Amino acid sequence: MTAPDYSAVHTAVLLIDPYSDVLSEGGKLAAPAKAVMDAVHTNKHMRAVVAAARAAGIWN
């Protein structure tokens, strides 16, 4: 099996800004989501996705 081609020309990363509702302490879903986000390291993984996209040239 060959690896798929994720060229920068045909690839995008779409992050819907979760800060106001989920990530900020006063957000509507912050309290109910905190335990899960902490357990799965959401912030760490989001930063890694952005860093990888920038390194690959698919993030402006």
C-alpha cells in the first residue's frame, strides 16, 4: 500500500476556534469538557497539529 499524497497544494487544516466555548475557563462547555480534554491532552495535540501543518507548508 502506498502512502497517500498530502501535498500542500491539495491539503488544508481546518480548526474551528474552540477557545470561547470550550478552552477558556468561562466558556459554555469548559467545565463539562475539562476532564476529557485533560485526559486526552487536547491542547498539546492541537499545538502539535498546527506545528506539523506549518512545518509541512500547509498553514499560513
